[in-house]
Amino acid sequence: MKKTYSPPVIERNVIGMMNKHGHGTSSPVCDVIDGVRVADLLKEHGSPLFIYSERALREKYRAAHRAFSKRYASVQFAWSYKTNYLKAVCQVFHQEGAIAEVVSDFEYDKARNLGVPGHQIIYNGPYKTRASLERAVAEGAKIQIDNLDELLLLEDVARQAGKKPDVGIRVFADCGIQPVWSKFGFQYENYDAYRAIKRIHAGGKLNLTGLHMHVGTFILAPAAYGVAAAKLMVLAEVARNEFGFTVEYIDLGGGFASSNTLHNQYLPGEQSAPSFDAYAEALVDGIHSQLPAGRVPPKLYLETGRALVDDAGYLATTVRAVKRTATGQPAIVVDAGVNLLYTANWYKFNIRPAQPTMSAPTPTVIYGCLCMNIDVLRDQAALPSLGVGDAIVFHPVGAYNQTQSMQFITYRPRAVMIGMNGKVEVIREREDLRYVEEMERLPAHLQPEAPDAGNKLVKLRA
């Protein structure tokens, strides 16, 4: 029988000082998070369990803000709600000084419900409903126009409101990152962005005060932000000199990498991800390279999400079955699936046992609990021998997994936050059937039958 070809796989060989768990640059065990034992968390709150560190959230925000504010006089961070819109997470960043960046009427509602005033909301996104634009105009939100149809709609909203709102436009450009994100905004190189500014001027119903560009996601090349900033500054001068608009701010979006590791990376993320200082240096240099002498620098907005929240998030899971693959490779089934860890498609999380072990790590397949063949959380993770009831922790998982998780086959789990004082607070409850079915309606003729007192089946009345 002809053997199936298996392509070679290169895995990083971790070296370092010997410790009680074997060779490695860090402990392979994650049994404590912010002073709280993972075993105690699982016992109290169930498995699987999302765990967030308030300390990590605040420290990341302060490090990022410090990197930019020491290089640039006027910097304002805006928390990207789509990255993680748990109220507790958003509120931590608002307490630290971030305003809100939203991309839908749903996220706009969340921000307002948390007490964020309209004038402290940046409204992005390729589709904005008329009702949400009317509200945003009335409340003074920073609306960043994505396309010509939205521009025309916003002009009509402004006309009916009797207002001339300040607006920005979103721009996309070739900043050295391929492929160029052409879904969003007006193109720089073919003069679409220029024509949009010209159209705003001709319409006379909107006042251009801002320019926005989001280079992409998980950008590992800080120089791209310098190119983006320089191009926006050039466009700002064109808007001033040809149309009389004063661009008060430029918004460079987000996209900074976290310490996660992409599947195609050889070096781990903590070694390959640029520092906040590297991003800040490149971006600020780009602004100053095109800033005319004597001109007041525009305000700088940043909407970074992943780099602030990813490292603060953990998912603790429990082994529910031990098996072997068709080739004899060790495999385990855990009680979480790709419905909770959506970003497993892109990242090789750090995966560590939550209890000390003396057995040597072995390449192990981690299957999720869903009844789907594609539910594989890692096709090869270096783990010691594990048994049913043992716990493992995935990290960092704070970005996008909460917002992109879905109720599929299993209930979504509880989420907790470990506070600065070490107190554990529930920030999202585990779902139950009542919650999942709350929005459903069952027509009368489809009502199920149920036993009556005489143990006979009778039709339930609608």
C-alpha cells in the first residue's frame, strides 16, 4: 500500500535554563493567574471559563499611551468595541481615558449605555443606518465616512437636521502591507479620497475636520504607520490649500500586534511583535515628515484594540477524553471548541497545563467538544501526559474571541475578571436554555404535547 505523504513541519526548539519542569525560557505551567489558582476558579465558576486580568488591561493601556504621549503632544485613544465589548472591559479602558470607537448601531448603543457621551464616540464602519447617522449627528459623534453612498446619505441627514456636522473620511492606501485593505474607505493613490473631499466641499452640507486610515490587522512592520501618517498629512494639506478645510485630527486606527503567534510565524509572538515605542516612533516621524513649518500638529487618534486586551484574556478548559489519532499521536478532547476560540484559525496560543506535572511534553492534538470534524484547537501542541479532569489554559485570548464567539451546540461559558485587589468578579454569566431561546417564538399549531395528570398526552394551549 502506498503511504500518504506527510510534509515536514518545523517547530521552534525552545532552549534555556533548566527548571523543575524541564528546559524552557518560562514555566510550562499556568496554575495561577494574578495570584488566583486556576483550579479554584474552575471549581467556583465552572469549565470552560474566560478569565480577564484587570491589571493586565490597565498596564497595557498605560504602556501604549505613554509610548505615544511622550512623543506627541495631543494623543487620544479610542477603545475598539468590536475587539471586546464586555462592559467591564470597555469600562476599564474608559476609566483609563479612552473614548469609544464603534462600527455599528449596536456598538453605538453599547457605548451610550455605558455613559459615553456622543461627542466621545468615533463612528466607523462600511454601513451605517440612517437612524444611527441621525442620532450621531444630533449627539455630535465623530462620523468617519466610508463611501460615496454614505456621504450622500449623510448630506441628506444633515439637511433635514438643519446642521452642518463635522466629519472625517476613511482612506486606504498602499503603505507597504499586502494585500491592501481596499474594502474600507476612499483610495489615496487613484485620487478617490481627493474627489471625496472635493464633493464634500461642493455639497456645502458637511465640514471636513478629520482623516482616518486603518492600515490592516496584526501589523508587524511599524514603518507602515509612518507611511500612512505621511500620506494623511499630505492629504490634509491638499484639503486646506484647495478647499479651505482645516483637518483638526488624523486617526491611524489600530492593527498593532499582540504577543500572540501567527500560524506562519517561526518565532513566538512575544519575540516578534514590535513594541509600542516602535509603532509610536514610526507613526510620529511620519506626521512630522509632512508637517509644514509653523503649522499646529493635528490631534492624533488611535483605535488599537488587540494589543491592549489580548494578553489580559485566558480560557481555562478541562480535559474530557483522552484518545489517539489514526497515526497514533496523542490527542485530548476539551470542553471548549472553535465556537469560543474563533481566532485559533490564525494563532498558535500558548497552551499550558493548569497543574504541575513531571512528564515530558509530547506533540498532542487538541480537539474541541463540538460534533464537527473541523473543531481542532491545535493540531500539535507540546503538552505533558494529561488525564480526564486535568485543566489546560489558552492564552492570550482576550481579543475577538468573546465578541466572535457563538452559541453553537454548547452554551457559552461564564467570564470573570480578577480585579486589581485580587477579587474575582463575574462579568458575564454562563448561558442557559432560557437565554438562548428568549427571542424565539413557537406558533400555536407547533406547540408540543405534554402529559396531563392522568399521564395521557394532551395538546398544550397556545
